[in-house]
Amino acid sequence: MSPNNLVDAISSSINGNHAELLEKLEGLSGVPEFVEGDAPGMDKSTLLFISVLDWQGDGSSPRPLDGGHSRERIG
């Protein structure tokens, strides 16, 4: 999803109106719980980051970039 498509929804969400953002992110299991009327517990940049992650097809969180090999030695 393009970040440009999310800017207005994120701005509304910061003010406690989450319906538009939740509609755009429907089906993603990693999206935090939002309470309508309450501001989210994160800033705009964090909301944008979690909105544009490369979520897996079933809506679960993205695979780690290191694939679990972060402790391998190089060379």
C-alpha cells in the first residue's frame, strides 16, 4: 500500500477517528487495538511504518529481514 494513500487516514487516527485507517488495514492481525475517540499511543511516523510493512498473505506480521540468521558469522 502506498504511503500517500494513508496520510489522511493517519491524520484522522491521531485525532481519535480510526475508522478510515482501520478500513484500509482490514484483515491485518498485527494492527494495534484502537478505541474510537481516543488518540493512539503512537506518533504519525510509527502509524505509517506499521501500515506499510510487507504483511504476509494471511495478515500476520512480516517475516524478519535476517531470516533468523542474525547470529551467523561472516568469513
